[in-house]
Amino acid sequence: MLTLIDDRDLARTLRADVLAGLTVTPKWLPPRWFYDARGSELFEEITRLPEYYPTRAERAVLAGHAPAIARITEAKCLVELGSGSSEKTRLLLDAMLRRGTLGSFVPLDVSASALTAAVGELTAAYPELTVTGVVGDFARHLAYLPEGDSRVVAFLGGTIGNLTPPERTAFLTALRGALHEGEWLLLGADLVKDPAVLVPAYDDAAGVTAEFNRNVLRVINRELGADFDPAAFEHVALWDAGHEWIEMRLRSSRDQVVRIPELDLTVPFAAGEEMRTEISAKFRRAGLAAELAAAGFTLRHWWTDPDGRFGVALAQA
Ligand code: AVJ
């Protein structure tokens, strides 16, 4: 396993993110800090919730079309950005190995714990495959993709929705720059739909997403010595119809002051004040095709699950 971002780099980025996000109005934190060992486990739990359809919908698409993806791409190397447990990726690995082209799999994730577990399981399950885990941030470490040809970069789960539109442009452009002409991007995108379906997916009855949301406070407490009281923040999930994204926030349930000794920072929260912790943008085929084209990709194939909830794009550099 390769570790690109060392602990010092991670700590530095967290400090910069927290300092930037908690000293402006409105306050915000980037979603990557949800994913310590506990956060990654909570996310896995979310993927099994009855309200959280994206994982099941994407799995249905991959189950139906993995053989076509393997045939069209003739992939020698599969790279997965934000791989997490790589559970759905097995559908792709199976199809690509059956096709006989695939030699290596490179999962990249910020969560060292999730990645270590995934690499161990995949190495055992696929002895014929070279599996190299990379601990890294998909937005910052594209320059470190393994060199090769016939690479397919998979970015699944709808994680692209965590990026703001300008971040998306920068990301897709950087990814296109890291690929040779003819190589592939397999992109999973959650689709715009009725807010009555969307909102419960981010505000489940069992409260798992609320715990996941508050987990970022625990991460900051542990890493920066802060004294956030997670119980004093309420989970908020809302549909922003203008931007077509779900926004998760943490709402301070009282006036409170949080100390962050590692940053020499004292952060006041007013009762009812909301801090943004995640956007999860939802897409339409035409918009995504335009964004891909603007970054230098051509959309070659587009599949959705039978209910049209989730889209998977196969785009060529
Ligand atoms: C892992 C980014 C795809 O946005 O749906 C799940 C994260 N947040 N529930 C998503 C998440 C709240 C998830 N992604």
C-alpha cells in the first residue's frame, strides 16, 4: 500500500480547513473529514438504510452493465477514486477479469482504515490481480495516478456531488489532464428527483446520517483538541432547489463557545446557527454531459437503474 498523504499533511489540511471554515459567516466544513474509521463505518451503515437508495441503484446499474463496460474499455488498470470499501467495484473487477484484460486495481481513499481493510479483502479474493491502495485525496492527488495505458478511472457512489460546481470543473479538468487520449472515466451520479425521496435519504428515521454528520465534530475534537459537544448540534438535511443539491448542516441548539486549542481559536455559535458540512449535488444527463465535454471528455454511454434514480456515465478522454 502506498501512502501519499502522510499524517502531517493530513493534519495540516484539517487545520487549514477548520480555520478557514469556522472563521467565516456562514460557517462550513468540507465533507472529507467525516471519514475517520468510525465515519467510514457509519457511511457503510448508511448505504444499507432503507431510505438511502443511491448505493442499491448504482449497484443495479453496475450489475447490469459491467460486462459491457469491460468490453468497451478493455481496461488493463482500474483506478477507483474515493473507493471506501470497494464493495460495488467487485462487479467491475469480476467482469474485467473475465474479459482477460485487467492486471491491476488501484483504489484511492482518504480513509486509511477503510482502504487497508479493502486492500486486504481484495488481495485475498483476487490473487491474480495486483492491488495497490493509495491513501490520498481524490481532489488533490490525481498527479499520482499510476502511469499506464488502457486505464479506467472509476468515481462512483455520487461522490462527485460533494464538489461545488467550480471544484467539479477543476477536478474533471485535472483528471482529463492526467489521462491519455482514449482512456476512460466511469462516473456515478445521483439524479435530480422528488425531494420527498431525496431528503429522507439524508435524514433517515434511525438517525444514522445524523451521527455521521456529527462525527466531523468528534474528528476535530480528537485531532485538534477541540471541545465540541456533538449532542449540542442538530442534524439538518435540506434540498436546495436552486442549486439542485442536498445540503447537510449542523445547527447549534444553544449559544455556545467552542475552543480549538491547536488553532488557538475560540468559535462562538449562536442558538440556531447553522454550519454547512456537506453538499451532495444531484445531476441531469444533459448537464453532466456538458460538464464532461467542457473538461475534454466525450460521453460515450449513459445508463440508469430501472427507476431512473441514479446515472452511470462512461466518458472517454
Ligand atoms: C459518499 C458522498 C456519495 O453524498 O450521498 C451519505 C455521503 N452523506 N449521506 C452522498 C453521504 C450523507 C454520500 N457520498
